[in-house]
Amino acid sequence: MSINDFQLTSMVRRVIVSLGLQTSLLDISVINGVAYIKGKIERQDVAVMRIRRDFYYSEELIQEKLSHEYRSTLEALDRQIRIMPGIRGAVYKLKGWERRIGKGWVRTHGE
Amino acid sequence: MMTENIRTLIKREEITALAREMEQDSVEAEAFFKEMLNQGKGYPDVLFPFSILLHCSGRKDESRKYMTELIKINDHYDKYLSARNHMETGDCHAPDKSSYPAIQFLSLSEQAEKLESVMEESFFKGPLAGEYYLILGRIAQTESRWRKAFLYFFAAFFASAKKAEVLLALGQLCYAQGELTLAGEALREGLSTQPEHEKIGLELSYVESELGHFDRARELLHEVYERHPDWPDVAYRLAEYYFSENDIGKALDYCDKALSVNSRYFSANMLKFRLLMLKDDTSVVETFIDGIIDPSLAGTFRIFHSMKKKDPVEDVFALLEKEPGLKQEMMEGLWDDVVRTVSPNYLKTLIRFLQDKKSISEKEALDALERYIR
């Protein structure tokens, strides 16, 4: 590992913070220029709370809206990580989400 | 731009506008924490902001109920105990003019002095009011309302004179927007005010490492670790630092410290595996792998260790079949350094064997040869 991995881990963490994701639920590291993020993706913000409040009558609708919201966040996360100078790749092990080639982020089970 | 959001001097009319919007912001914030409580998220800590919001909107009995519930679960946190005490005694401890510490960051003290009369008219004072404005600021931050968040943090300073807490909030606000220089300025001033404030120390260590101030980042991590040896993330960051310095012994030591608190810590397990592979002691590696709780991670480690030992390629193939997710990780480059510790001749044979078994395509085999054997 070069000195940059120590620095890159901080950069990846900052992207995660800036997207409003809970860092305490994630294991974040960079190994030889490859970002490794494992754990649970969770946003505790007003937008997510509003979805739950506005669509309280349908759990299915809530899950659909939340999936859309989280998918956008994950796309932004992956995009911002991959454009960082020094990053060669990214591996995600996220509860309930998988990044599939050609399909993007796919929800594998409930939130 | 973020810098404009906080570098611009605060105007009187902004303060009066904020005071007008405060009630609605408080209602929204309360609904947010209520929803969190309903979902059981952030429990029990979420009881703290919820209780403060209720208290500051006049529902004192309800507020005390939630604070009591919180303290029943966590009775050793000074912040909670002190809040309950303030709630019960009605003691607001409003800071007087002489008790405000100076904040140099963005000349906030000077700005507060100039706006004193409008601040007095617009905001409550006291420790609970300070917490209240910090909560409203954090909520505004999650909504990307940076200027409003900044103004609430400024109000929190006016209300409570708590310099370190306000500078931490401002540092985090700048950090989240990638304004690292500003974040560093706020957090350094916060830490100089309260050197034992571990949250500021840890946050600043991330800022300093991103700014390339690695020695300072390490010092901060050590200071936090000494107070919190039970924080595995701090121990792991130190392991990462020492690995970057090629100090394998210390890196291994801090990996072990992180794993002694959380044996399932993936990053620490992965780094420890790499370190042991570098030490090239087969029996130590095997003992380590046998102790891994996660079967998939242990399976992955066995594959590379088996390659390193030049086990028959059929055996490695059988192990690979059990870990289908590994191919994607290898394509991303996660294991490149480990693969390069394997003998090139052995690797060539294995790659060709995998191609024959249709486990990888011809193109993938050529890419792998190009990637690992030059």
C-alpha cells in the first residue's frame, strides 16, 4: 500500500459523509487504490423521512420511493469514488444492494 | 458555493428571517425524530434531540419523559445528565457577555458582537437552547441548506457560548462540502480549546490526512486511541497508517488491537492477511485463517494462501468454485497485490488451467497474464 491509501480512505469517507450516509454503519478502506465499502447503506435525513411520512398508507410505495432515492445515492457514490485520482476500482458489500455489470445497482431484499 | 455560504458576513435581516422560520423548522425537525423513533433508528440516542426539541417548544413534561428514558439506558453520559438537570431545575445558565470565549474562525466573535442586539431579540439563551440550535443546524445540513445550517450554529454559540461544540459542527459542515481548509481551521481551533475532545480529534485526523499532513493525522489518532482503545476504527486507521509507512510490525499490532474489539472487522482482517502473507510464515497464516468467523472471507484467504503454497491447481480450482463473488473483486483489482506474491510460473499454469476449465474466457486469461505477469 502506498501512502495514498491512507489518504484515499479519508477521501472516500468524505464522499460518504457528503452524501448523508451513516459512516458508523460502514467499514471503509482503500487497499492498493481499490475502495472497499462494506455494511449497511442508510441515510437519516429529511428527504427519507418525508417519503415515509408522505406515503404512510402504502409500504410498497415507500419501498419503491426509498429504492429510487438510495439508488441515486449509490450511483453518485460510485461515480464520485471512481473519478478520484488514485482510485483504480471499487468493491461494495452492501446489505440489500448489489452492483451488477450492465444493470447498475439492484436491490436484493428489503431496506 | 460553500465558501460563499459561510464566508459572507452575517446580515441582520438574515437573523430576523431565521427567527421567523425557527418554529416551522422545529416542527419539521420534531417530525423527523419522531419518525426515527417510530422506526427504531438511532435508538436510544435519538431520544436526546427529540427531548430537547420538545423542551424548547414548551412541552416540558413530555420532554422530561424522553430524557428520563434515555438516562435509564445510558446513565454515564455527562451531556444527557446535565440536560436532565437543566430541565428539572429550569436552570438556563444563560451566558453573560464576559463568559463568551473568542472564536477566531471567520471572525465569529466580532460578528456576534456587531449583531448582539438582534441576536438578543431573536434567540433564547442557555445550554438547552444551544443544543436546540445545533440540532436545527444539523437538520438544515442534511437538507443541503448550508447557509441556514451555518446561521443556526452561529445562534448556538450565541445561546450557549460552547466554543468547541460549535466549531465541531462548523468543521463538519465544511468537511461535508469538501472545504477542507476551512474544516481544518475550525477543527484546529476547536481542539485547541478542548484538547481532550475526541470527536474533534478524530474528525481532524481525517481532514489532516486528506490534506497530506500524515504525521499530524497519526498524532491525533494516537491521542484518540489512548482514550478509546475500544474504538476499533481508530486502531484500524493506525494500522493503515503504519502499513503505508512499511512498518509491518506496528501495522500488525494495531490490526490485532482492532480485531480484539471486533473480530468480524473485514478491513482489519484483510489487512492482517496481507501483512501475514508478506511475513511469509505459512503456519501463522493458517492459524489466522482458521480463526476467521466469516466462512466466505476465510475461503477467499485460503485460495490465495493455497496459490502461494503452490498447491495443485485442481485444489485451487475447487476452492475458487466455492467463492463465485471473488472474480468480480479480482477484476476490480482488490487482490492484485496478493496475487503478485504468487510465483509467476505457477500463476501462468493456474490461469491456463482455469481457461481450460472454462472458468475464465480466453480474453480474461490474456488480461490476467498481462495484469499479473509482466
